[in-house]
Amino acid sequence: MDCHDHLVVLLAIIGLGQAVVGWSMRGIIASLVLGLLIANFSVMLWILKRKWQEKKDGLAIEDERTQFLAGRAALRAFLVGQWFILGLLWYDWFQGHGLIDGPELNTAWALILSILANSGLFLLLRWYYGRKEAGL
């Protein structure tokens, strides 16, 4: 299953979620979160399957280069994640004081958005750094 297939599945889940909960802002966010959770889970399963196959074939699971790239991706995802959380706090503060008009952000949604943003960015950066030729 390649990247395009994952995108089609994600869009189908979002469309199915919209058919169930409607086109309200909460419905859009709920179906998007569900789609991202399923996409993250399928990527995790794909990575585990690939690592299991590499271990079965007798290949090294991780060497110094892949550990370095994973650490680099984790550091960048952590730093951007902190700015994302700070942005959520500022959004909540502005929305609470009536300076912007938008949906109210409760703790559960803030946590879900933060986890999805951090894990998604980490996976994206790890993939990007792994695809670069030199990786440095």
C-alpha cells in the first residue's frame, strides 16, 4: 500500500465520518481526527511489518545513521510541537477574551490535536530524513 492508497483511505474515512455526523465544525474535526488516527495506526503497522521482515531476513534493524536521523527528527518534532501547543494556548486565550471568533477548544481536543501534530510531524520528518541521500 503506497502513499496514494493511504490518502484515498483517509479521504474515504473523512467522507464516511461526514455522512454520519454531518457538516458541522465538530463533525469535520471528528472525522478528520478519526481519519488521522487510522492513518497513523496503519503507518505504524506498516513500519512494524517492515522491521519484522528485516529482522527475519537477518538485516540490522537500526544502525548509527538511522538512530541519528530518528533523533534529529524527534528533536525537530519536539520543538515544533512546543510551538504548536503554545499556539493552541494563545488561541484559547484570544477566543476566551472574545478577540477572535471560533470554536471553543477544550482540553480533550487540545490533547488530541497536540498528539496528532507531534506524532505526524515526527513520522514525516523521519521519512524525509531517511529519504535524503546524505541525511545530514
